[in-house]
Amino acid sequence: MNLRDELRSEVARLTTRRWFLRDCGVGLAGIALHSLLRCDALAGSPLPNPLAPRVPHFTPKAKRVIYLFQAGAPSHLELFDPKPELTKRNGQLPPADLLKDYRAAFIKPNSALLGPKYKFATQGKCGMELSETLPHLGTVADDLCLIRTMQTEAVNHAPAQIMMNTGSQQFGRPSFGSWTIYGLGSQSENLPGYVVLTSAKGTSGGASNYGCGFLPTVYGGIPFRPTGDPVLYLSNPKGYDVKTQRASLDTLQRLNSLALGHHGDPEAAARIQNYELAYQLQSSAPELMDLSAEPASVLEMYGIKDPKQPGFARNCLLARRLAERGVRFVQLFHEAWDQHGDLTNGIKNNCKDTDQASAALVKDLKQRGLLDDTLVIWGGEFGRTPMVQGGNDGRDHHNRAFSLWLAGGGVKRGYIHGATDDLGFNVARDPVHVHDLNATLLHLLGFDHTKLTYRFQGRDFRLTDVHGEVVHALLA
């Protein structure tokens, strides 16, 4: 029985009890009903808490996820996948047979080849080749699981981002984060189970990247704002004290509980939980966002000069703090990688903004004993073409091959998976489709991806739809 069925069953049971108390004892009814509907903490209520920790299908390797989503599509050819042959053939036309049935997003497929703009060097004991623009990431190479053979169908940003995060190019499907909270619940009593942090421009796909789709709204990602109140209207208005607020919330909870009892709608339970969580957030969120207690050495490790200045580095440190506080899924969105032109400067600046903090997060989690059961993911929605766009310094969208790295949470360390051809155009061996990646990520969280389902509009849906195979080669 899934959580939705449990809620409906419990509502039916409580409705029968309420009928007896209402019709068979006026005085007793008032006392008992107040007890039943009191929701100061859903864990103490007869109604099941939709965010209570839940047991997965089997013992998981990872207990939580930090997803560093690099929206805009980082160029694998400048960062993770060295191609000496592409350097040699710079300015030449690509082979005709390579372009058969190929359609780029914007450029003509027979545009000239563009050699990588940066050099690569081997890093760590594993000998992983990484770009010179990633000096900090190179220091944690032995902790990384680098996938060079990612594939997707989508060729434009919003559909591809939604595909990566929900398993579908169409709006309305639950995100990977929402499926995680639906399956595992939350470990935090005073913070959301799924927190979203943004820097740069956010994402082309918008809230669909972290939305709950057709799952109850309690499983959706909660964006935290970089400045001011982390959540809008978190602070009480002038003249509105704590006692008045608590009385108002108790009244709202009683009304929502009545609605839940009469209609059995899980959204009523979500409203109860969300109101109470908002109340808890008034103290927990400001404490979380205040980095003044962090040692200067930690701020320096992340590259944070001003702890109040919003940005990717600050968000990485906040992700560690959220993980420490029991938040199950933290997702950072940083859309700055769409280099159709000015590729050389764009890559350099983006790495300056993200490289140090990404590596620091891995180091910090490892030092605190959190990396083994925290799954860290770094990647975008697709890669970039080996062909040039924008004069002589840009690349178009490319969905046939791109790179992504994982760390912690039960993945192999110091491991490189698969290979692309000499030009970085097609996968040469060991392809990993988006559905395969999601199946593997769910496996690390303790789920058979074919069995983590939710019934909607007459059929069972899942993150991987009807596709996906676990890539066992990635598992430690």
C-alpha cells in the first residue's frame, strides 16, 4: 500500500470515529475532536505524516542527494573529454558519414570543426584527464565517478532540462527530487525535505525542474531566496505576535483537517504540513542562512569572500549545512553555460565561479563523514558540438554525447565510464541515457526504479517512464 492509499484508509477510519463522537456525545465530541485535529506535529497525529522517513525497497548506499545542476550545457570538449584528434582537425569539415541524419539546434551540420580551447592534464592516482580550467576539481579526482557517455533526445534547453530532472520533455511530471522525497520522506522536522538554491540566471525550464507534477504538493522543491527572507513572507508583519500567529495556524489546521476528513484529499494533508513547516521555518531558515558561525578556513576553502554575498559558492556551503540538518534533497541551479559564442572566456569565467566551490563541497562532506551516504551530482542538460558556431569561438547544442560526474553515495571513485569517438561527436562504447542515469540514482537510494510508482489518470507513472537500466559499472 502506498502513502496515498494509507491516507485514504486512515481518513475513512477517522471519519467513522468522528461520526460516533459527533452524534453520540456532544461534550466528549468537542474534547476528542480537538485532540484528533491538533496538528502541532503531524508525527503525533493519528493522520500519517507524508514527510515521515520511509523504508526503501532495499538498503540504500545514499541517504541524501546534492545535485549541482549546471544549466545551459557545459562543453564536455573543454572540460571533461580530451580530444587530440579534434585539435589536429581544427578548421576542417567533419566527415560526411558522421553527419548522416544529424540535425543541430542552430548551426548547419557541415560547419567546420573547432579544436578544444583548453589543455588537459592527468589528475589524481586514477589518472583522470581534466581541463586546466578545473584545477580544484582535479584535487578530488580520486573521489569522482566521471561519465563521458551521457545521451538524451532533447536538443533545446527547457525540454532538455526538464528531461534530465523529470524523465520527460513534457511539463507536468514529478522531478527526481520529488520522487526521492515521495519514496524516502524527510529527515528534518523544521526544514523542507527538498530545497532549491539558484545562482546566475536560474533555469530555462523554470519550476518544472523541481516541481512535484501530479504528486501531492508536499513533495515539491522549495526555493530559498538568496537575499532577504529565504522564503517570502517568512517574517511576521508589524503588530502580529507569536501568540496570534499560533492561534491562527491552529484554526487553519482544524479547518484543513475537517476538509481532509470529509473529502480524503491528500492536498489537505499537504496544506496542514506546509503551514506547520512554514511556522518552523521562521526560526530554522534564518539560522541556516547565517554563515557567520562558519570558520574562516571553511569560507576560504569554498572561495567565499563575503558570507552575505549570494552566489554559487555560498549555495554550495548552504547545501552542506542543509545536508547536516537532515534535508533529503538539495538542488543548485546555475545557468551560465550556454556558450554559442565567446566560448573561451565563457568557460574560463564559469569555472572560476564554480570549480573551487564544487570541489570544496566534496572535500567538506568527506571531512565530516557525510560523503559516503551523500550522492553528489554535477552536470547539465546536454553537451556542445565539435563544430563551430559564432565565428570561431562557440559551440551549438549537442545531445549525442556529453559528460557528467558523480561523487559519494555508493558510486565508484576515481572511475571513468565509457568513451566517445575521436571527435567527441558520438558515443563509442558504454552509453548512458538519461533514463539509465535516473534508474541508477534511484538504485543508489534503495529503489527498484520500476516499482517506485504513483497512480495518475489510470496508470502507474515512474521517473524512468517505461525505460531505463541500472548501470552497474558505476556502482562501488
